Amino acid sequence: MRPVLSDDPAFVLTGGRHPVVEAALLRQGGPGFVPNDCDLGSERRLWLLTGPNMAGKSTFLRQNALIAVMAQAGSFVPAETATIGIVDRLFSRVGAADDLARGRSTFMVEMVETAAILNQATPRSLVILDEIGRGTATFDGLSIAWATLEHLHDVNKCRALFATHFHELGALKERLAALAPHTMRVKEWQNEVVFLHEVAPGAADRSYGIHVAQLAGLPAAVVARAEQVLAALEKGEQSGAVTKLADDLPLFAAAPARPASGSAKAVESEVEKALASINPDELSPKQALEVLYELRRNLK
């Protein structure tokens, strides 16, 4: 639809979608793209977006930045409704990369770009910031993210989407009137995490990083050990917990457990039996897709 451009510095849209990601999903025959609303009104112009890895935070930031650019160019935008105040500048700090030619580390590049935003953004600007402070020590990164958020609210007074894994920043809601905490919804089911890719009011209390590592294929022994370390760190003071973990680490603790000799072989599931009988080289793309859907039905 064609957006309504307003003199009021607002950014309000319903059913916003990312056209590039949506097109890619359709080509791959995957699930449809999940549209999300975004309301950066004067009383909630600064969104603090939390949620686990892989939940869609960066995509949400990029889609709204793209919609702003398309609207300023007079183009139709992928949304049900859109009222967008004139944007004098669009600032983006997303992704991570170093600058070898100038001798800058990834964190230095991040800080230089953040500095440019804080020094130039105006109340008419739109800012998207993704994971500020992640390239340094935890407390240093949290401190920088905290101060950056306060500066955007009190000094720049711009419209901004601020994605972070520092859940402690949610405490600023009590002091920053225009701060609106939002989170990416997830659902835990049978010890697994299902990413719903929906933005909702509130704050996340976990990052589910170990679940994502498991999905990526880290060895089971590494995942199990990571869960042990996380549990120990969450129980008490961090530095003391790290020291205790190092002292208590048994020799070869990370080695995968070997099955006892003569132990019975695990019973194969129906899905495993079906996979063993499939020869991928003999399947057409359409047949492979049908097999995939059939395997998924067997998991339920």
C-alpha cells in the first residue's frame, strides 16, 4: 500500500513485512513470513527489543528500515497500513565486521559507527541498533549499551529500534518515559524451542543460546557441558563460579560418553527407519519435498 507521510515524527505501521526475506521464503517453499506491527509514537519512540538468537530481531529491524526508505522514495510499502513521519536521516548499526585496511577491530568499527549515530541523530531521524556492546567484556558492553540507550532517549530524542541480549536494560523502563520494551515470542515444547517470529510487548528473560548451538550441530557433549557451566554461573557470583568450575573440571569431562560394551542398540524411531530407506540421489526436488513433509508429520 502507499504510505501516508506525516509532518509528525511518528512511525506507525501494521502488518509490516520484509519483502526480500519473504520472497526468499516463498521460493524455498518454506513457511510464510510473519508480519509484525511497529508503533514508534511520541510516547514509545524508543523500542528495546529482546529475545533469543534466531528469533528474528535483526530481520525486524531491517524490515522497518527498508520500509522507511521505500516510503521516503514515494514507493508502495509491504504493510497493511503505514503512517511515517519524514525521516531526515536513517542510521543503521547492524552486523559485525572488522576493518583491516584501517587497523580497526570489530568492536572499534562498532564504536565508531555508534559514535556517528549519537553525534548526528536528530528527533527526525530513524535509528536501528543491533547488539551494541557485544564485542567486548560483558560488563563493559552492558555499560556502553546502557549509556547509549539513555543518550538516544534524553539527547537525540529520535525514533529508534534497539535490539539487545542485555536483559538488564529493561530496568530503564522505570526511568525513561518513551522506552517501550518488546520481545520476540518463543514457545518451549518437549525441551525444544520454537521460534514464533512475533513481536510482543514485554521483555525476554532468556537468550536460549545453548538451544541454538544445539540446532547448529555442536556435539552433544559440548552442549551438555555448556548447560552445566550455565547452571553454575546462574547460581551465584560469576567470578567465583568460574574459579570453582575450573577447579572441579574432571579430566576429559568434555569427551563424549562411550556406550558400554555389549549394551543393547537403541531402538530406531519410525523417522530414522524412513530416513535409512531413502536414497536422496533418486528423488526429484518435488519428491524430496513430499518426503520431508511426511517425515515432519511422523514427528508429531
